[in-house]
Amino acid sequence: MKIAVWYNLPSGGAKRALYEHVRGLVARGHHVEAWCPPMADRAFLPLSDMIEEHVVDLDRHNPLRWTDEVQLTLRSERSIKALQDHCRTCASDMERRGFDILFANSCELSAASPIGRFTSLPAILYLQEPFRSLYEAQPRLCWLARPDRKTSLFDIKAHRAAFADLRQIRNWRLQAREEVDNAAAYRRILVNSYFSRESVLRAYGLDSDVCYLGIDMDLFTDRGLPREDFIVGLSSIVPPKNIAFCIRAIAALPAPRPRLVWIANSAKPDLLAELQSLANALGVDFVPKIRIPDAELVDTLNRATAMVYAPRLEPFGLSPLEANACGVPVVAVAEGGVRETIIEGENGLLVESDPQAMAAALQRLRATPDLARHMGRNARRFVEQRWSQHDACDRLETHLLKHAGQPSGN
């Protein structure tokens, strides 16, 4: 097959998943090229190491400049049109080059990319999740009316705030409409978990197929190193990852407490400062490591006692399986897609959304090293049997061949 890929992703799990998909497809003899806008993170796990990558200006036909004020929401018809024009240009180039299928990935700006609306190619979307802030309370639903307060007819400030609220609600409605129309344009939507399938159905009213991701077993390996008394976390340092919860769980452990080493591809500076302050106040040794090499990541996982995992409604989560592949048991809040990957007592422990419950599970592993080692060995076998990258690529290739109209083995 000739497979055209489109993406607009930051560093993190979704970009790693795309990188592994592309690597697997190339290894199987498929011709793959990628298209993306300039703001996509091309430095983290660069696709250009394996395939030709085309960077197409987002504002080529519309003089729009994306700034820090326009990060995650499409704010007007003008910005929507800029993204559409970008995708129309990419789709035209893909068709001119004679590709068999479009394999679109999530878009940081709009979740479901509009490129499926502008191509005659069979188009498949791998959607990591809908645009969550429109559909989930984080911590408050954005659609809710402003607080009911009586204001004076002459309160100009209150009237300006009300007008700004109406304008923002209109922008959110525009984005929601565009996302539904974008997602509906694809021949099929693939998702990373049954939890995500339900999220897409709730948000867009559309069906999708679960196409589970996998782990690079050659990179994430159990080296049999001695385990040290520290706990590891692995995620970007952003509010939905719920890192403060994990800090409070460590604080609930008896002294001497283990360090909490947090590995992140990126961090919001203000949040990182807040977490450091919280850790200091609670007597927790919180050690953030930002954008470290994969070799250091794997070495850290190989020395950790356990991983903590408590993001809010995470759709899948690669990091628990990456830890498992390194022989690390995971203590996770039983929420979102992790309930499909962590089996209680086998490769980790599932707990209620309570720092005390997480602390009790961590202390159980610390107090019984034999149990932690046994669970770690089980975790490695579990990933080998169910979550290999080879099997994940098999699943994706089957979908692509089916919708490209080519028989298996081509």
C-alpha cells in the first residue's frame, strides 16, 4: 500500500503511538509519507528518520498567526477556515502523488481533523479522544451558564464579561459542530480502547472500532536490575494528569517515604511550581525529569519499585504498559481506559480515587518485595502476550488493507 499520514500532535503518548505505527508499516514494505502543519512536534520521535515528511503552512491561504492565545480551541470561522485550507492543500498533494489510503491522526487543535472532508481517498481516522474540554468537567463544564448574580444595569464590567462569555460559547459551539462534521467524513474511526469508543459515541454520536495500541518490547525491557525505594510517574505535567493526587498518596505513606520521580515530555511551568510547593509542604521528595532520553527513561523504570497512575478519564494510557514491560507493577486509579490494561493482582493494583487507597496499595508492594517482584514478572509476560507492537501493527494493517480495498499480504 501507499499510505498517506496526516497528524498534528504534541510530544507524548499519541506521537509515540503514531511513530510505532509508521515504523511497523514501513517494516512491512508499505510506502508511507506524512503531512503535518508547522506546530506539530516533529522533534520528538521524528517521523522524518523513517519516511518523507511534508510540512505545509497552516496559514498559506489565510493570513492567520497561531499564538499562545490560540492553542487548543478554534476561536472563529477564520481559524477554522485556515485549518480547512491547510488540509485541503495536503489532501490535494496526497491524491496527486497516487496514495491508496489516508491514515489521519488526531489534531491538537480540533481532535478530529477536517482533512477527511477534502479527499477522495479512502480515509481512516485514528482518534485518541474527542476534544475533552468540550465534553468533560475540567473541573467545570465549559457550557454551563455563568454564576447567577444580580448586577446593576450600569455595571459595564459585568456586561462586558457577559458578552465575552456569549462569544466564547459561540466559539465552542462552532468547534463542536466542526468536530462532528469532521469525524463523520471518515470511512471509519479507530480508537484506542472501549472507553474511548464510548466517549466518541457520547460526544459525536458515531460508532468506531477499537484498535489497541502496543509497546515496543525491544525498547521497554526488564533488565533485572535491583529495585530501589522510589516510585515513578510518567506523563506530561498538565492538570488532567492529576499529579497532585499522586504526591498526596506518597505523603500518606509512613516515613521514610520513597522519592516520587516524575518523567514528563513537557511541563506547564506554573503547575510544576505548584507541585513542587505542594511536595515541599507535605514532605515528599518530588523529582521531575523533563524530556529525558529513552535510555534514561527505561533505566529509571527498571529501578523503580512501582508506578503510580491517576489521570482523570485518560482514554488509554501507554505509560502503565511501558512500565509493565520493564517489570514494574502499576498502582492505578480505576478510571478510564486503564481498566482495560491493568488487571487487579496480575500486573498491578486498581484503587479508588482516594490518595489513602493508593498509599495503602503502594505500602503493600513496599512491605512485600516478593509480591512486587512476582507482579513485575507477570506484568512483563502480560505485555508480551497481549500488548506487543507487532500485534498492534497487525491490527492497524488489517483495517487499512480492508478500507483501501487491497487483500491481506499486499
